[in-house]
Amino acid sequence: MLDHPDEIHALFQGAPQTTEFKKLRKRIVRYTREAIEQYGMVPPEAHDAGATKPKWLVCLSGGKDSYTLLAVLHELQWRGLLPVDILACNLDQGQPGFPATVLPAFLEKMGVPHRIEYQDTYSIVMDKVPEGRTFCALCSRLRRGNLYRIAREEGCSAVVLGHHRDDILETFFMNLFHGGRLATMPPKLVNEEGDLFVFRPLAHVAEVDCEKFAAAMNYPIIPCDLCGSQDGLQRQQVKAILDGWERNSPGRRQVMFRALMNARPSHLLDPKLFDFTGLSLKT
């Protein structure tokens, strides 16, 4: 199934042989490996011979980001750089017209272990959310609860999501503009119950790279017609602002992202993070 057995995983079947694509793939793999190592997503003992491997539930929506995530994690696993067991999971939320056979057929063809779960959260969202309001918050909560349940049933220690660098930046500015706090999606956290990790290995990867990669691989993309296509969402507004900044000053997104990795509590205003009252002059 491999174009070049010494170089790529089966998920790269039919991969373009252009220099541009090879550089793109290597960049995505490098940034993903960097995030996994930097944020300690794999315990050191997992690399020991004979050690029990952690099991990850890798969430696959059918969008460009989740396909990229699935491919790069299997690439790292295949190369012996990611000592974990991977279980791909798609949560079919009962959206009308959802192509329910696309992902199972794709995963079977690629030989990827997977679980397809059907839960009609769509009807709940449509019933509970007033007309004219956005669905995202309730939809996300219902989806997250089901994914946590599936992870526990499958013996997974982590739920792995496909959020990328631009998702993290957009969330930061949404919290800044609308929530009055400095916060975003962390690359690694523990759920409220304290029994599962949530990982975002694509935290350093740009959205445009995911888009180029998925398009080059011709993956069967499934759009989100429930929430992502709604006009007027705060996230879409923030995205438009960031797009404008990027057009006017190329590289602005990466600069802002680096700032999230270079916080200085002493130069902010939160007394819970820095002891301002304890500051004293040298005598």
C-alpha cells in the first residue's frame, strides 16, 4: 500500500511526490512531534521496552484537521516515535444528510482501528437552542461528554483533538474580546473528572498547512453544516480580524502564537499569578 515503504505510512497512499508536498509533510510531522514532546503527552516510561503503551482516542470529524491529525500520528507511530495505541473515533451526531458511510469505508481501507458511535445530539441541540442562537456551545458539550464516555469504555487515557495553531489563537482572542480573560485551548489538560487527558498535538501546526495537506491527499472531507456554517459566529468574526492582520503583516499569526508561549506574569495585572504586594526595593 505504500508508495515508498521506507518513507511513509499507509495513510499516505498516493501521496504527491513533489518537493513541496514532502516539505509540507515533514513540517507537519516535525511540529506535531515537537508539541508531543514539549508538553509531555507521552510518559517517559512508555518508551521502555516491554512497557504498557498508553491508548489514545483520536477524534475524527471528517474535516481537514482531523484527517491531518490521524495521518501524522500514524506516521509517528509507524516510525517508532510515538509509543501509543491509536483508536480513531467518529461520533455521528445525527445531522440530516451526514454521509455515514464515508469514514468507516476510509478507515477500513486504511487499516486503521476505529469505532463509529451514533448519538443523535443534533435533535437535542435543535430542541434546546432558541431560533437565531448559535449551536456551538451545547453541541460541543454533548460531543465532549460522549467522547469521554467512549474513551473510558475503550480503556483510553487520552482524548486527542485536531485543534491547530489558528484555533488556539482564535480562542485566545474570543476570550479576550468576549470573555474578559487571557485563556485559550491548552495543548494538554486534564478533564474535570480528573480521569482523562485531552491532547492537541497539532497545537503548533498552521491551519493552512492542514488545508494544503488534506487537499493534496484528496481525503474525503465532510463539512460541518450544523455550526461551522452559521453566519455571525464570534469565531468567524475573530478569524476575519486575524486574516486581515495576516494580509497586512505576513507572519503576524506566528508572532502572536509565540507570545502565548512567552507569558510574563510580572508584566500583567493578575495578583493571583504574581505577588505585587510582596515587591520591595533593594536596600
